[in-house]
Amino acid sequence: MCMNRKLIAVVVIGASFIGCKAPETSTTTVAQDPTVQQRVDQILASDEIIFAHDHLRDLDHIQGALSGHMTAMTIELTVDQMKWVDNLDLDCAHRTEVKTCCGGIQDNTCFANDTDERTWFDDARMELVNTLGMPQLNGQVSIVNTVDDIDAARAANKLGIIIGTEGALATGGSLANVDALYQLGWRKMQFRHAQFNAFASSGHLTTLGKQLQATLNRRGIVVDTMHLSAAELDDVLAIANAPLLVSHQWQRGLYLTTDDDYLLKQTYTGGGHGVIALNALGVYYIDFFEHTTTDDAGVQTVNTIPPECRLPDRRGYSHSPDPAPATIVNFLDRLNCLILLVGVDHVAIGPDFMPEGDKYPIGGGLRNQIPNLGADVGANPGSVPDLVTALVTDPAAYTDDDIKKILGGNLRDLYQRVWDPTHHYDGGQAHFQLCADGSTEPICVAAASNGGQGDLHHRAINCQHPSGHQPVGLQLSYIGEHWQFRDLANNLVTCLAGSTLVVSWADATAPANAHLGIYGTSSCDAACQAATTSTGAGTVSARALSCASNFAPGIIGLQLGFSGGVWSYYTIFAQLVACASNSTWIANWGAGVTPNASVRLCDDANGHPDCVEAAANNGAGTSRAKPLSCLNSTPDPAWFGGVALEVAYTVDPSTGTSRWSYWDAAGHSHPCVHGSVLIATTP
């Protein structure tokens, strides 16, 4: 049966209740409902509203977005093998039929070579800069390069433009151009549009494509996986160490990599912070129960709309093979369908509006754009308030916090984690303390957040084995109100109660209280040497953190033990091996300690001198700077957490670039989550 709810005409613009009686309405309108209006006003006044994918950059559109409560939007300056002239007309190297030139697979006839696309990027950026400089905008719109810029735009009621490209050909086919493009504001990239190129070809990322991905992660440019095939996406997921964005995803069950498993995997990237932004073009809203699509390699796939998203009770769909009406209500149905799968923490909006609007024929239908959203922002600045009103009154009963995430909060989080995951190499004096399961102490709660990954100022380092011996730092996570680690057989084991060691920094409630020293040297005094107690298990105020290996790069934090005057560690083959001499890093903390320890976050670029020092000697560091742990980048929530098993800084053979990595218990190397490497230093 249909859902009985109050519906207002201004919200349900263009809605159709085919095959279902329209719900009864109240004589009270949304506009007259003070509670709804208060919520809408508060959201518009405080939330950052960010769109992930758009093409329009003409003055009218930008003026409309500025006056329509937008905070930031991504504009794709170039689309591989497509060109808009004067913001309005599509010109594919003088080919008369848009679809043949720009929609064909592996059709490289549009340009003489990739350098044409590199020039087009510069031309498009100059055109954008000229538009932003027009007196009508009064300096209220600018290109944003950082999340701080987005926050500043929100605070000043201005508009930020994020520069992206729908395809990688803006690089001119060369990695050497990445830095120059970054300096011009390039912050998001897809590998390709409809055509294969030097980075993605024959259904896979090429070697150059893998190198490009590593370069983008290192430089802080968002990787957008839209338009990739399943095999190409597998290649991306295999080396991804930062959250991935799908900037204008089609509805679940429609085309290529909309498979639920692939959508979920992408949200799991970067420690579980990937985002799927929903497309707002009506042609992608085909309401098939079942239909067949063909991928780039000619492989046919039967696609079905997931059962939980067949919503006749919700809106009264006809489930016809024609594009569904592109209305705000229709859009929210698809959004709800996506949220049912990935959760509200992983969704956003990517309108995908373009200059030719509904004049561009695809698949026998028109790109019928949602009224009052995206392209119509210019004509109707009230479009965003209409969208917010629709979210507030939607039967899914979104909370204000949910709406904040949908409108831009999730995108902001992703941008921060890609553009500047270390927050300018954030650091501070260290505060160590032990945390128990279920602790309500703010420091312990913060360290346990995100499944035990912690946050920017709190991280669990290790815990004691339940036998009471050896500190363990392999895959430390917080699951089901318990701190746990992975043993050498990959089993989850609950830590000894109350033994989880947490470090905090730049937290006003956590004053410096920690001393670091290297066992066997003058830096390790009597209090430091207490870590040798109980065959290396330490005490409530002293514990070993890691040591260096004589055989492997980096630091080892897996089951450190002390016997016969020697520190040892267990290899992944369960062999007890002596640590390198004078390499065991020990912390002691608490009353009477003279603090000397600081910690900070590092990424693959190692843009801080302390990070450079910690990365020395293949990540073993020096006597004053060493890594403590990093976060697991495996796109699977079962593996989220901190890792201190052979954290090293070495050259990745698959990409040829240096990166921070770790080893799992099965003997496989993985990249650390971008910007998650926590290092410790002494004066």
C-alpha cells in the first residue's frame, strides 16, 4: 500500500504517482509548518552544501549557485575527447554528430594527440578565471584548493569552485604534468570518460595508470572511479590508499560497476571513508526490474534493481523501460536506495549537468534534468532550499545530521582525507595512558572511534596479549566494545583487559606526560627499563613500542618480548627473532616523568622534517624519530585498525614510487592509509 504522509506540491515538483493512489495531503503546507521551515532555515544557514560533479561554468549558473546557498561545487574543466565552446556548444574536432565522436569507445579521432587536451585544460581554466573575475560576481566566487578554503567560503557566504577533469588526458599523457596541474587548482580526476587512453586500456589500468594513481594519492588529488569497468576498478582497489570518490553514480542495478559489492568496496577505501555521489540526470533513472548492459569489452551483464529498492509502496513506480521523471522526489528515492546499501555516511550529490542540457540524446531518451536542481540553479536560486525541504520532509525521516552529511559533509570529509590528511602534518607533545573496554573517558572514546582507528589526535598503539605477556600491535581494532588484535593465524583475539595503550596529542585535556628512550642507550633510564618486566609485558607506566629487524625494513611491533637481556619479536612465521641491537623504542609515562616525546602524522610525501627522518633507513627511522603505526588500507571493515607490523618506507614495485606500507600476518605488503602514519620524535 502507499505510504500515508503529508506531501506538499512545492516539494513534489513534477512527481508522478503512477499505479498508486496519491497520498492524502494535509491542508497545512510545508511553507506553513514552522518546525519544517525552522529546520530548513537552520540547515541552509549552517551546513556546507557541496556538489561532486558538474560541467556548467557560465555566469548565470555560477550566479545562481552563489545566491542559491551553495558552498562549493566541482566543475569538470575538461572531459576526455569532448569540448564545450563558449560554455554552450559541443564541438568534437568538427565532427557533426556528438554521439559518434564523444561516446564511442576507443575513438581517438577527436584529437591529434593528448597534448591537445592539456591545452584545453589551460584554456578552460582561463575561461573560468575570467568568469570569476566578472564584476557581477563581486569577488564572491573563487577556486578552492583546501578544505579551509571551503570552510571560509561557507563562513563568508561565498562560493568555492573545485577544479576536476572527467578523464586523465588533461595530463597530456604524462605524469610530469601532475604538479603543474595541481598548482593550477586540479583537485579531482577520473581515469577516463568513455574512451580508453594511456592510463586505462583494454579493460585494465596500465602501468602508467597505476603510477598515476600513486602520484595522485601522494599529491593529494581525489581519484574518481566513475566510468571504470569492474576489472579496472579491481586494479584501482588493489593499490588505493586514500578514499575513492564515485562522483556521479547511476542508480543501483544500472550499468557496469554499480554492482552492490563494488559500491561497498569503494566506500571502504581510505579506512572506510569513500563516497558515492548520486547522478541527477533522468536518463540514468530507468526503472527496469531487469535489463542487460554491455561493458567496454563487449561482455553482457544482466542488471536488476535490488528488491529493497523496488518501491511501489513508497512512490508508486510504473517500472517501465522508459526514463523515469527526473524530479526531486524521484532523485531522493534513488538516494534512499543507495543509503540502504552503503549508509548515510557515504553518499553525496553529483548532478552531472552540462551545457547541452536535454539536447544530448542517449539511449533513445533525453537527459531530462531534475527541475530546480543543478542546471536550473541559475534560473531558480530557490532550488537548493527546495532540495533541503524535500530532504526534511522525506518519508525516510532523515535527521539534520544525516542531511548535513548528504548535502556536503561526507564530501568535505573525503576532501580533507585526500587533500590534507595530516592536517598540515599535525603534531604535538605526547600523552600516553591505558584504556579499558567500554571506557567513557573522552580520550579512550576518541581512540576507539572509527572501529579503533581513532581520530586526528588519538590513536591506540598496542595492547597486551591475554596471557599477560608481550605487547602486540598487529591490526589493533575496537569491535563490539572490545579492543582486539589479530594473531599470527589471522584470528581476532581480545586484548588483556585494561591494557590498550593510547597516545594523544594536541589535546588540551591531555597534558604531555611521556618519555621515549631506546633500550641499551643512555636515553633509557630506570623508569624506561621497567618495560622489561614480565618478560617484556612492561608495567602500567612503561612499555616497549617497537624495534628494528636485522632482516627486514621498517619497525616491528608484533609481540615484543624480553629474555636473557635481549629484546625479540615474532615473525609472521611464528619464529622468535632478536631485534637489532639498541633499536627497541620504549615509552614510560605518568607522574614524575620528564616529558620528551612528541608525535605527528605523516604521509607518503613526508613534507615535514620529522617525517623525513622517520622514513630514513627504509622506515626504521633514526635514534630520535621512528614510526609508531599506520592504518590498514584494505577495503574491508573487518581489517580496519592500526598496524605496527613492519611499517616501512620503501619503493612500491607496481608504481615505482616510495610509500609507507605495512605487512599483514599472511606476508603481504599493503599501502598505509594516506596520511595515517603516526611517528614519534624526541628532541
